[in-house]
Amino acid sequence: MGAYDDIFRASVEDPERFWLDAAAALDWHTAPTTALDSSNPPFYRWFPDGELNVAYNALDRHVDAGRGDQAALIYDSPVTQSQRTYTYAELRDEVARFAGVLAGLGVGVGDRVVIYMPMVPEAAVAMLACARIGAVHSVVFGGFAPKELAVRIDDATPKVVVSASCGIEGKRVIEYKPLLDKAIELAAHKPDRQVILQRPQAAAAMGDADVDWVEAMAGATPADPVPVKATDPLYILYTSGTTGKPKGVVRDGGGYAVALAWSMPNVYDVGAGETIFTASDVGWVVGHSYIVYAPLLAGATTILYEGKPVGTPDAGQFWRVVADHGVKSLFTAPTAFRAIKKEDPKAEHLRDHDVSSLKYLFLAGERLDPETYHWASDTLGIPVIDHWWQTETGWPIVANPAGIELLPIKPGSPTRPLPGWDVQVLDIAGKPVEAGTDGAIVVKLPMPPGALPTLWNDDERFVRSYMAAFDGYYLTGDGGNIDEDGYVYVMGRTDDVINVAGHRLSTGSMEEVLASHPDVAECAVIGVADSMKGQIPRGFVVLKAGVDGAAEGYEDTLRAELVQLVRDQIGAVASLKDVAVVAALPKTRSGKILRKTMRGIADGNDEPVPSTIESAEVLDALRPILRKD
């Protein structure tokens, strides 16, 4: 038995002791004596008698321990050609002042604040300032459409909205203030005030209810940290729902802080004074957990990056950031690496930068296909660690625990469940399946600290969405299997399993095969309705940079090769005969391919354009191909 096995067993056999020991890593106003309150399942509560302040734990305690001069947050913005480093003392002072701004606007314990910001340091400052005074923040991805922002304002009913005059997407400046004004006009709930950060790229017109960030900070009295119950909400983060109405995932402060503080050294192998670069956005859970809270709770240095993996200005920006700031662990989405691989397949930009500080690459947010894994692994020569988690869980469910011991890597698997997560695979009747057999991936209750305790003002939907399918289990919504070594294979959302003439087939398996072709940069497979077979798969591939897709006969040859590959590796039952070469695939801003939307269009439905889409133009260009117009 290795260290991982011992620690995992301890977490399952005596979770009370395991998580109380983990809680000792934090400073508590009132230390918890009980880890878990299981009196009202499935509404479990962690550290019910504990009190703490998460922002104090993220900032003040490091300053008090004499590490105030260490870098806490590095802002690196190739789109504005600027960088700024905040020490722990400087970041604490900024947060305390902005907490004073919010308090001066009447925000107190339990009040909500919506944050609608680009990737600038003030976004993190606003989040931590809310935590400092016990307010509940809800970050909405900057640039979201007014209607979607209005829905979130109505659900969270914020006292204040914090925003900026603009964001920068690649080379485009997007003015936020008109979007925010329209959202408030559409919303039934009207916030008391809006705090606006004026950026030099675009000036916002200010109204009577608007407060200028810089002016407010100049006159603010710093606010002290307010201890709150560990079970009080820290934030609300909206995730897409099947009904169209977003689900407000609630995160408690105590359980979340304990889980994140445990995960930094044990999963990411990053401790005090070391640097993590999480290339995501504070609008997503990855940004909340591993740009803002976890690195600061661990006393590490975090990088807040305003830019893209390619095009701002080139495909070497991640390598530059690693080299400039001595990054130890890089965490991003597989999509980012597919974009880099497409743009720079031979990784020529890597030669320009010394990335010897980089010990690990962590990838999550969608399935890591083996082709991308091998490219990243061969290119960097370091462990490439796939790991799997969700907005709802707050931190990884399945990962290779680099800080405990690196388990053997199996391409296609995010490895084994982390301590606290009892992951199982069930059949349609709720019975456990044999090793290697596909089914619904579930987590046996109670889930560990950090996972959502409920949905905002909607306990009934929480039960219906996650707990009702299998009694005593959290339904992840993902399908896959666990092999004989306990390795989890996540093959995609359960609606990405298609039924071809009675055979249940994973589109993820087919994508794996398509992605293995040397000319393919990325791909998607969807199941579309068919009168004869129920569903048939259709493939869409994007070519690598430098491949001449317009050459005579090339597309027909490629299509034949791809169809044969799938036939050879999955079998004729896969029935994949239709593969189209496309310029790009439609994605969310966090990099997930919009397969469900593609499937609906292909089936002839009038699919709405999702609010999370990165580029509606990509979907418009694909529409006639999907419909075969």
C-alpha cells in the first residue's frame, strides 16, 4: 500500500477525524469540534460549530506570520502590455479598503454582491472584500449578455453590483457598462448602487447610482474581517440548467476553505512561496478555486492572466508567463492546449522561453483526449495530469495526487478518486456495475467538504437535479467506468452516449480515435436522429495549422481515413460515415464544445444561442453544415 492508499482509506473510514485534522491548517475564530452534521440528509453541513473568516485566512494570517512582503498575486496582461505584483500586505490592504467601500454602501453579513468584471486584480479584490465582511459574492463572467445577467441579478438580489467600464477579448474592447445598464433595466430587482472601475481602453458614462472605484477607494475606511459561521454561504456561482434557468450553486466558507487548503499541497504540490498559474477566468469555478482562494489560503503566489492561450499575441504566451514568474504548476483546460497545438504543432515558441521551473501541467474542464495528452507530455517532458471535477464540487473529485505520490498515468483517465470522494458507477437500476463497464458516475453521500450544500433559494431543485436519481448518491451527470485498478474513465455527459441500432456508444470514444489522426487539431462527435437506427454519429474535425485542407481530393481522403480508423478501433457498429472538416468548433468561454447545441441544430430544432458562447459567428458558420443545407 502506498501513501495515497493509506490517506484515501483514512478519509473513508474516519472522515470525522480526517477532516478535523485538515481543518487545523486554518485559523478559526471558533475551532470546530464536529466535522459533519448529517442530521438532515441530503443536506449535509461541514464544521457546523466552527466560525472563521475566509479572507483573513487567505491574506491577514500570512501577513501576521511575517510573510507580508511575499508576492501574493501577479497580474499579467499581454492585452494591455502590463504587469503588476501585489504582496500579501498590499493585497490585504486593498481588500480591506474595498471591504470598507462595500460596508459604506450598506453591504453586510449575508448581503449579496454581483461581480461583473474582466480579468483584472480588482475582480479578486472584490471577491475577497465580500468574504472579509461576510457578504456573499456572485461572479458573472464579464461580457455576459444583458438578459443572462438580469436573470442572475433577479435570483441573487444583490445590494451592489461591481463592474468595470470594459473588458478586452483578444483584440476587441467590449464595453461592459451599457450591458450592465441594460441588464438592470431588464431585471425586476434593482441593486442600490453600482461600483465601476474605469479602464483607459473605454470610459463608462456614469449615472446617479454609479460609484467610481478609484474615488470610493480614496475615501474608504478599511474594514476588519468579520467572523461568520463555517456553514454560511461564501459565494453563489451560476451554472447552466436543463430548463434554461441557471442553477445557483452555493459554496459554504468553512468546508470550501478546508478542502482547498488541503488540495493545494496534496493535489497540485504547491505550497507557501511557490507559484501556480491557473489560466482560466474568475467567472468560472476554476478561477474561484485556483486563481483566487486556494493559492492564497496556501500562502502561494497566484497569477491572474488577462489574455488568451493564442493570439495575444502568439501561441507562446503560456510559456512566457511560466518563464517570467517561475511557475511550478500550470492549470488550464485541454481546449487551451489544443489551440496551442493547432497554432504551433511543433512547439517552436517553447524554444524562446526557459520553462525549467515548471514541474506539472494540470488539465481539467472537459475530457482530455489521449492525443492532446501525448502532445503536451512529449512537448514539456513533465507529468501531464488530467483531473476531473465540476462547478458543483468546487475542487477535484478524481486526480493524480502529485503532492502525495504520483500514481502511474493511464492516458484517457484522470486517475483515481481523491480522499473524501467515494466514486462509483451504477447501472440504470442503481446497481454497481463490474469493472470496465460503462454506467452513470455517482458519488456516495455525504460528499466531502467544499461540495455544494444546496442551490441558492432552491432546495427542491437541488434534490431533483442531483439527489433524486439514485438514493444516497450525488448524480454527476457524467458517464464512464472504473477499471480493475480503480482508475476512473469519464467518457462525457450521459447525454453524449448515443444509441445506434440498440448499441450504446460513447461519442467520447469516437472523438479519441479522430483526434489520433496526425492532421486533426480537435474534433467533436454528436449523435443525430436517424429514422432507421435511432441515432447515427456525425464527426466534425478542425485541421492543424499548416495542413492544406483545400488541396484537391484531400477532404475525401481524410474522411475515408477517419471513417476507417473508427471502424478499426471501435468497430463497424459505430457506424461513423459522416465526417466534415470545419474551420472551428463552437465553444463556451471556458472552452467546452457546445455538443448539445450542435446536436439540436442537426436534428432540425431552433436552438437558442447559449449565453456562454465564445463566438456566435462560429455557430452561424457551422449551422448550414449541421443542417446539411
